Amino acid sequence: MLSVLVIFSLQITTIKGEASDNKIFGFWGLKKSVLAEARRNMLNQANLEGSARVVINERIEVHRSYMFILETYTIVVTAEVIEFTE
């Protein structure tokens, strides 16, 4: 049996990405996937390549506002990034 003792520390940071779109009469949005754009914006802040980091606890908020025939909605995606350091 092999046992390994690993000592490391954690650094936790919060990242956020958002995207918005407008609709007329509740239809005809200009962007196809606002959620994907917001998530992509969030992950760009994480700098995951080449490091010991992981994204956890992803949350999605949807905010809508109406003005006559125009609906504006914003999607905000937040998550925590844990970085393992020795």
C-alpha cells in the first residue's frame, strides 16, 4: 500500500461574467445564446490554462426589465475559482 502526504494551500476567488440582449414584443432577440456568452466571459477571467485551478459553485442570475415593447434581459454568471498551491 502506497501512502502519500501532500501539503498544499487553497486560494479562493470569485469570478463574474455577464451578457445582455434586447427583445421586441418578447421575440426577435439579436443574440442566439446570452447564457453561453456570459459563461464564456466568466471563464476568460479564470485563467485556467497551465495552472492547478478549478471552477466550482456556478450560479446564474437572470434580470429582466421592460419598457413598452422592448424587453432587456441580462444574465450574470458567478462562480468560485479554487487554486491549489504548494
